[in-house]
Amino acid sequence: MSVSLKNSISLEKIYTAQQNIKGVVEHTPLVFMKNFSERYQASIYFKREDLQVVRSYKIRGAFNKIQGLTPQELKNGIVCASAGNHAQGVAYACQKLKVNGVIFMPVTTSHQKIDQVKMFGGSFINIKLIGDSYDDSQKAAGEFCKEHNSTFVHPFDDIDVIAGQGTVGLEILNDCDTTIDYLFVPVGGGGLASGVSIVFKALSPSTKIVGVEPQGAPSLTTSLEKGENITLDEIEKFVDGAAVKRMGEITFQICKELLDDTNTICEGLICSTILKVYNENALVVEPAGALSISALEKYKKQIKGKTVVCVVSGGNNDITRMEEMKERALFYEGLKHYFIIKFPQRAGALKEFVVEVLGPNDDIVYFEYTKKHNRDKGPAVVGIELDSKDDFEPLLARMKEKGFLGEYLNEKPELFQFLV
């Protein structure tokens, strides 16, 4: 990082941002998590940014940026491109500051997200649905800014936005009465990780800061390996709040210098974490918000006996995605398996499969079969849920022994997605 960049985002700038957002942005609680602490034999705390009014930390940077604009800039209006939390943060800031804003979103954005943005922005925002992707919307937003001389509020690669996100770090250190050994923070575009890292390196230099990102969108990890900020060709968009093809230029330089470690988290583990915190703690976290909690499993040996803070970045979880999350979690945990089963076309074949192949706790959760009269054996797609992942190998052995096994579909995602 250059000297000029360090000076441009100083600790003082983040303290100023804290004053700028006071009264609008919630000082969210730092909560001791008893069950996670016992599980990992450490002192685990969650920084609950899911409790913000817009249910994510994004309001911090958006409000800090917009309130700092000149009267003329405010008169010309502000613009952003987002299909998620940033759009909601900008919309809420516009409503609070009584500033007109135009929010560009892809045509594919869900009605739930559009309605949330409308609710937070009210009459002060105008939504434009442009293109099939974020890139299309961002391009249209840029053209609109040039035409109307409006100010573009970037979701992460902006000094004032980064300073606003850094206030999360100030609150954590204010509320924790002991030395923090590990800080897990999610990384997408890098605004949150950058701001929080600046604070911790200045005020808690002994804390090990770990940036975690989705396995399907490892923009930071890949860029660090290449030695420069690169653009990924393809990404898995499941963790939508942290899935970006390219980090910001400013944020990459800060994360490169200040993060002590980075790690990628499997989407299946993220889903398992979401279900776990909901079932055990009644917390609703979005996939990006579960990244830092999921990191506990990856670092369970290192954090034993330590004090750990996980930044839970947001809780905007669409309930319609829960079935998909449950499915991904069961796959990750080795509890759900799909097969093509070759049934002999004779009476009693299904009974033989159920009695002699399935274990006492194995459950058929999916079954699709069409009888073919001109074949000795008829294929069926069968989904089986297990009580324990240790039951899988014995099940597979019994299938082979009895001649029922056709194809194991979990290892063939292209075929699996087509059939199921």
C-alpha cells in the first residue's frame, strides 16, 4: 500500500465517520455465544450487524458517503448499482437525508429485494431495472451519472464508504473488555474488511485478522496468489452478498497489506452454519453473514482457548432459499445422496431394496420411476437421507452386492441437476 493511501484512510477519518453516522446507524451489540464457545472451547463473540435497521452493515458506508457530499452534489442526486444490501443502505440514507437517489438493479432481481429497497427509500428513490447482471446495471448507472452529473456511491471501493464500514471495528473494541485474539471478517468487495482492518491494526495490533470469502468466488485469494488484483472469469453467486468477480483497487491494496490470513469457505458449510445458528440460537443470517461463523470450523485447532470475534455482516436471508440451503447443507454433511438405482422389473424388487439394502435409519426422500416393459431392469432416481455420514459406505456396499447400483449422482453435478 502506498503512503498516500494509508494517509487517506486514517484512523481519525473513521472516528469522524462514527460521529457522522451517529443517531442514524445502530451501535450493534457484541454478543457472547455460549453454545459456540463450548463447542470450540474458546470465547466466541458475534458482532451482530444483522440487527441494523436495514439488516446489514452497508448503511454505515452509504450514509457516511452521502452525508459528506456538497449541497450541489446532493441537489444533483446520487446513484448506485446493486441488487442487495448496498441498495437498501443507499435507499435508507436517501430517505434520512431527504436526497433523491436512483438505484439501478438487474431485471432478474427478486421482488422481495425490490420491495425492501422501496420500503427503505420511500418517495426519495427511483428504481431502474436494467440488464440481466450487476455489470449491466453498473454500466447503465455510470452512463446516467455522466448525463445528469450525479454522484455514484460505490458499494466498496470508496474512501468514505470504507471509513463508514470501519466503524464496525471501533464498536467491537469499545464493547470487548478483553484482548481479541482472532477476528473473522467476510470479504466480498473488501470494504468492510478494509475499514475494520485499519482500526484493528492501529488499536489492537496483536489480533489476527482473517478475511473469509466464498469458495465459489475467491477474488481476494486468487488475486493474492497472482500478486495483483484480477477479475475472475466465473463465480458461484450463491453467497450473493460476498460474490464478486473483482475486488476494489483500494480495498485489495488494504486487504493485501493488513489481513493476517485469508481462507475460502465451502458453500455447503455456509448453508450448514445458517441452519445451525437458526436452530440453536434463533438467528437469521444471510450466506455472507454466515461466512465468519463458518470460519470457526476451519480454525478450530488454532482458536482453542482464545477470544474470537465473528462479524455477522447481515441477515437479509430470503426464506424461499431455505430448501436449497437445507439441500446443500445435507450434501456437505454427507447425509443426503442421490442414485440411479437399477430395479429388476419383477414383483418384490422394491421390497427387497427397502428391506435388504436400506439401513434401519435410512430414509427415501425422493423416488422417480417409470416402468419400461422391454427391459430386464428399470432405472429409478432415488434420494436417500442418512442419520450419519458413516452409514454411506455400508449402504453403497449393499447396493453393489445386491446389484442395484447404477450411478451415484452426487459426484456428477451436471447429471444430478438435470434429473433432480
